[in-house]
Amino acid sequence: MKIYNVARMFGLTTISLLLAACPLKDDSSAGLPAISIANLGDAAVVETPDISIRLYGTAQSDDTVTSVSWQNARGGNGVANGTENWATGRISLQTGRNTITLTATDTVGNENTKSIVIERKKPGSNSAPTIAGVAADTASINIGYEFQPDASDPDNDTLTFSIQNKPSWAAFNNVTGRLHGVPANSNIGPHNNIRISVSDGTTSTPLPAFTINVVGFANGSATVSWNPPTLRTDNSPLADLAGYQIEYGLLSGNFGNVITINNPGTAAFVVENLSRGSWKFVVRAFDSSGQLSSRSVEGRKTIQ
């Protein structure tokens, strides 16, 4: 059972967070119809120059399957012929990515879906992908550094990322373009001419080159404060609050740094050694058995 929490305000120098409760979610798919696409197998993405495609496969349920329908996120929908063995008509495809979702329904109303991406390539034409973002130019030792550019492609082509002059202390994700790592004392100094590029398989577009200067200690700080929770998610009293966990980082929703506070009476903490950049903070409470609450809403502070 997760811990219930309560409010949030944040200003320029002090970030006050309210811990938001979230009930446990049952992700069980037991009893739902199962659906498979026979002619495309287990492929998640299929490329084709064709203007349309026909899908067929099977659907099974503990109860009788009554229908299999489809919808293309780029436009169009319909009902397949057959149920346990089904087949669509020709589904029209737009140039670029077409996400087609199949839905199987049984006699008691249970539904389950399966999606596949059909990427239609238009012969002889290609638009270059775009990439944007400004990486923080300073990193502190023993504090996680992160940067991820925003990229898109007019043709909805699959994108891959590459990097030149990657710092030795950092890792790079070729799928998302995320650069992240924790520099050590031996990494102090400038890491120059870092260049991240994105490619659609035909054309590559780079970001301007940037430098990350690793310092031993940064002067930035943020005071994070919160309201101690008193109830659990079922509204029963919280009698064994044990402390808090502050999570923070440079990417929203991606908190690579954690501070644990083993004192339930604490309601504020100064996070120090913050380099230049837009920092994001959340707080979680935990009880004596180690159960963590949901993350609070996100507080932010920009260090100049």
C-alpha cells in the first residue's frame, strides 16, 4: 500500500513539493483475448513502398471472439472478416509511419489490442530530419549529467542518433540521443567539440558542437521543501513514516540523482553542488518497511 501525500508550491530559491498519491495499478491481462498477425510475424515495424496492405491472423479468448477491428492512426478504420481466423481488406497507407491497431472483442465485452507500425517509403523523395536542444555546459563531479535532444522527421522515418567526441565518463543512447553519466575527479576540465547528429537512414542533421566543462564543485543550490504526509492511500493513518527520498536531474522524468533522508521530521533540504542548467526535483516518502510513495509533482530551478 503506497503512502498518501499532500501539496505543492515552488518559487525561485525554494522549491516546495506536495507528494501526490497514486493507487496500485493491476496490469494483469488474464482473461483478455489474444490476437496475432500471421503474415507479419513478430515484427514491430514493417517497411513497404506499397500504398496499401492487407493483414490477417488469429484471435482467441476464453469466451467466443465476436469481432476483430482495425484503426490506422493516420486515418481509416474497419472490421476484419472472420473472428478466430480474421483478415482485413486493403488498408490504405500514408507516406511515412502508419500505426495500425487491431482490437479483438469477445462475447463478455473483454477487449485486447495489438499494434504494428507500417512505414511506407515514397520512392525518390526524402526530407531531412530536424534536431534541436541546448546541452548544459557544466557538470559537477559525482552528480549525474544528462542531455537529450528533440528530433523529428517530416517523413516519419525511423531515426537513429550518433555522437562525436563523446566524453569518456558518459554513455550515449543511439535510439533516443540521450547523453548521460557521472563525471569523476579525474574528469575535471573541458570536454570539447561534442557533436550529436540524427539520421533518417538517408540524411543526417547535426546539432551545433558544444563543450561540457567538468568542475570539482558548483555553486548552485536549491532548497526543496514538502508537507509530511499523514495518511495512506486508503485514508488510514500513517503511523510509521520513516523518511524521504529526493530525486533530481536535468531531464524531466529522468532523475539520476537520489538523496535519502532517514528522518521523518525533516520537511526541507538544501541540494548543493548544482551546475548550470534547468534542474528538476521530486520527493517521495517511505515507511519503516521501505515502501515508497508516488513521486510528487515536479519542481524546477534554473541555475545560471
